[in-house]
Amino acid sequence: MSAPLTRRLRKPAALAAALLTVGALTAACGGSDAAGSEEEATEVTIGYQPGLGYAPLLIAKQEKLIEKELPDVDITWQMLDSGSALRDGVLSGDIQVASMGTAPFLVGLDAGVEWKTLMSMNDMNLQLVTKDKGVESLEDLPDNAKIAMPAPDSIQSVVLRKGAEEELGDATALDKSIVALGHPDGVQALVAGQIDAHLTAPPFQAQEIEEGGHPILDSYDLFGEHSFNSVYTTEGFADANPEFVDALTTAFSDSVDLLNDDPEKAAQVLSEESGGEVTAEDMKTQITDEDVTFTTTPTGFETFAEFMQQIGMIKDVPASEDMFFENDFTTDAS
């Protein structure tokens, strides 16, 4: 068994205690300098993860929409495996703009990271997929089940705990089953039979279903329709770089419009960005999946925060003004 499959979360209380170090790290890094330079940036790193959830970002990257608007800013696009890794990058000052799921953002905010949401990029239904035909619910999973997801504080981990609360009567019931794997590695592990189930996102869950898997848990059933990936930056960076923030949000918004208005063209751009690994035809199928909606309005943050506070992942439910920058994209945020 490979090393990543042995990393387990024991219980939310242990996770909450470990995350207190995030606040300590923020202080150790010097406050505003760690959270993002207060000087106008000439170099910016934008962090993200693999998957369809980053399609608006990937279109902007491929088409160099921000670079064309701001040619004097050197932009690096950095892909990492988890929201917690991206959060660490923001804390260290190596990443200025991060795109990730709701949960790692809320964990960081609760621990003192001075960041907010600029906009959402999509709503997506996240599914727990297994290849075991005898497993139709969480109750059917074996006692020693291995359930992969990007990290113990990922949005997927919150979905699993909500499902465990509703189906098993205990949000912590499956905590010992959680193993940390990036989405592509999780797909390979499920197909190879190294894990029992994988809580992932489009298009990875569709790939697993094509390989004989079936879903046993849907995030929309548990939380209603909600944002999957949104875009975050620190207050210090946003204050010092309003021109960059405007160019970035405009680029991502235009990319969302392209995905909705001309999925064929968007699919071609994304196919090119993948280096031809995904055909334009397959990419269009992913874009138009019924579980995928491209939107700039953040949704479901309060619902996730309330449940995360209830189970001890965060101490407090943040106020709306603490979660969202005030702009055209967050006017109807929830």
C-alpha cells in the first residue's frame, strides 16, 4: 500500500486542534506580509487544483486573458493537490490568489487567515463513488473502509460527515476511513481496488462510473445546490492590487459566460489547455453535465459553515461581510 493511503484523520476534534497551528503560522509569518504583500505586485501566483471545477480559470490561463490586460505583471499558474496545500501557499506568501472548495477556505478564515471570497466559478454535485456492487449506502461500507478525498478538511470531507450524520447517526463515524489523495490519484486507486470509495468531483466521478462504479452519496441531496470552487485572496493583496483583481475577476467572469453561451468553443479551448489529453468532444460532455453549473455567485457558504461549526471543524459561523468581498459577484452570495 502506498504511503498516501495510510494518512488518516482520527476525529474532527483532532483536526480542529491541529488547525490552531494555522493561526500561529499566520502570526509567525508577520501578519499582513504572510497574508499577502500590501505593495502593488509585479509577480502573482494563482493556485488551483486539477479538474473541471477550474474550467473558468483554465480558459483564462490558456487564452492569457489577464496577461493581455496586464502585460507588466508576471503571472505563475500553480496546480496543487488540495485546498489545504493552497491555503499553506497563501499563508507563506507564495500564492496570492487561490481557487478551492468552500471548506478549506472556511477553516482558514476561522483560524485567522485574512482572506475573503472574490467570486465563485461553479456549482457542482459531489458524489461518493464505489465499485463494490454490494455497497448501496454508507451502512454497507466495511468497518475498515478506505475513502479517498483531497484532504481531511476538504469540502468532500464535510459532505462525507454530513452523510454519516444522516445515515449513521454520527458525523464522525467514518473519520478513520478518510485517506488523503488528489483527485487523479484517487481515481486510479479506486479502479485498482486500493480503496473502497472515492469522494471527488466532476469529471473524475464520471470517469469512475464509466469504469463500473456507482454513486452512493450526493452533496446536493445533503446541502442543496452549492458552490464547489471559488476564488479567494487576502484583504491586503486586494487593497494593494485593485487593477489586478478587476482584471482577474473580469477574465474569470468572461470565461464563465463562454462556458454557458458557447460550450463548443469553451471545450476546444480546454482541450488545447489539456495538451490534447481530453478531446473537445469529451470536454463538451463534461461542461454540459447535469451536475455542473458555471456561475460567479457564491452559494451555500453559510450552510456549510453552520454544519462545520456544529461538528467542530470551525469555532464560529462567520458573518457574510467576513466571507465575501463586496463586488458585483457577491451581491447575492449566501
